Amino acid sequence: MSVQKPTTSKSKQTTVQRLSAPYIRSLKGASPIVSLTAYHAHTARIIDPYVDFMLVGDSLGMVMHGFDSTVPVPLDLMIMHGAAVVRGSSRALVVVDMPFGSYEESKELAFRNAARIMKETGCGAVKLEGGSYMAETIQYLTERGIPVMGHIGLTPQSVNTMGGFKTQGRVKEEWAAIEKDAKDIDKAGVFAMVVEGVAEPLAAKLTKLVIAPTIGIGASKECDGQILVLEDMLGLSPWVPKFVKEFGQIGAAIEGAVELYAEEVRNRTFPSEAETYKMLTKDPKAKPENKPVSKPTKTKKRPASS
Ligand code: KIV
């Protein structure tokens, strides 16, 4: 299978075609893989030029829908958000998470639901959690045309059996089982695997052990790539784990803008002339009156009729 390569210009990459799962796989050892979660069309559009793949993670249940864990997330919700992210992006590979209960029961059920996700969202791959016990399912899906990303280490859908969101491999006795997970899903054909919440030396060992690239989240710089939840790295989440670096302070920016809006509505300075429609003039030579007079911003104004 040939692997498409993007052209790159400084930190912003440009390409005419979407990146594929085999392309992501080919980056191992060549270039660090950049990825973020995306849940809606407009953030997908913004991050699209900068990431190799975006993940419609089931973390959207916690980040956007107020659930305590990812366990209650339904398949239809993943499909709705997945389709929005595909519509909003054009370049990066879109990977959609298979939610809890949609794939564990049998490889046939997993295929039916993964095929539904791919048909109804237009995404290029799915992700599912689990180690050795999911290998047979992963092989079944990949042999039938569904690129699969694995997810090992801390697997949030198992929060109830793990007794919480617990980091993994911080004592040597835990390593063998996680190494076996990595080897088994690698052999089954994952094109990449998320390694979540593991100690750095284990991440380094796993990365050397497997052919597929490892994508770390809370798993140190030893992985082949990194992923973060977008809202966490933007400073929009009320609480973030130790491994998150806030690269922006969007929460504070939203609060500042909303505070200003409330003040301007209350003191009647918004809307001003610039945001107000006047009567249409019948004189064809007259200056158009609906032209915005405020400072230009990056946001385009919608046509006056909408
Ligand atoms: O659901 C999600 O956002 C994820 C990432 C944490 C990798 O699985």
C-alpha cells in the first residue's frame, strides 16, 4: 500500500488530500506525531493544518456533556460529533473512538459498529481500548478494511474495574502484562496505539517493542507522538491532570469577553451603530448603509439577510 506524504511549510502543514492511517504509521522513527482531540466542526477547522490526526475521543462525554466518566457515552453521540469534525476538517486523519459497549462483546458487533461509524461520519479510522483480549477483534476489523488505533495503559472505559483513573506501570511488577498488551495489539495490526498514564521507562520500552507508533498522553516524551484533550491544553477545563500543559488560557479569555458583553448590554453601549441595520435607501448611488464600521476582525460578518 502506498503512503501519501504531505508537503510541509514551517509549523503549518499543507496537503491536498487527507492523511491516512498508513501514513501515520509510516511516521514512526521519522517525525514526532502531533494530535489533539476535536469534538466539533469549528475547532476541527482551526487545528486541521497543525495536527497529523484528530481524535473524536469519548472524553467528549466528560468534557462536553458533564458525565463523570466515558462509560455512559452512546454510539450515536460519537457519530454526531465525528461527522461534525469530518465536515470541519479537510487534511488531518480523523479517528473516532468506539464507546464502551459498542465493541467488546464480539468481533462481529465491533465490525458492525465500526462500519457504521465510518459510513456515517466519513472518518478514516476508529480507536478502541484494551490489550491482548481485544487482539482478535482488532485483527478482524483491520482485515476487513477498518484501520484501528489501539489504546493501552490507563484505559478510561475500565474505570469501574480499575477503581479509578489510575496511572499504570509505576512498579515493575505491572510491566509484563502491559508489554504483552502492546505486543499483541501490534501483531493484530493496529496502525498506532495510544499509551495513556504510564511511567516514562515503561513508555520508552513499549515504544521500542512495537512496530506501530505509540501516541502518549501522560506517558512522557519517550512516545512516538503526543495527544492531549484540546480543551485541557487550551485552559478551558476546570481541572487538569499533572501531565497537561496549558498552552493557552481560553477559559479566562471567554470569561473576559462575556463580562464585557454583559457590561455593554447593561449600559446600552452594545449594540452600537456598527452592529445596527438602517432602513434601505432607494437611491442606487447612495453609500451602502449596512457596511460594518467597526475595526476589522478575523470574523467575517454574515450577509445582512441572515
Ligand atoms: O477519549 C479521549 O480523549 C482519548 C484520549 C485521552 C487519548 O482517548
